[in-house]
Amino acid sequence: MDIEEVANKVTLKDLRPIAKEHGIRTSCVKKIDIVRQLPEEVLEELARK
């Protein structure tokens, strides 16, 4: 699944805790930017949801 598709599928409310676990800043950042910084394993897991 494409990164943009994952970003469209997942809400920011669901994405924030996952980003914080991986040390990604979440304030003043677009959702697509957070998704781009996530590891591949996490993106695959999000795509399955």
C-alpha cells in the first residue's frame, strides 16, 4: 500500500500515540509527514487495519 493511501486511511488521533512511541514529533506536523517518518513494519501494520 502506498504511503499516501495509509495517510488517508488512518486518523491523526490513531497516529499520534504510534508516532510518540517511535520518537516522532507530532505538533505542527502534517499527517503525511508523520507517516513518512514511521518504520516500514508500522506502515504495514497500519495498512492492514
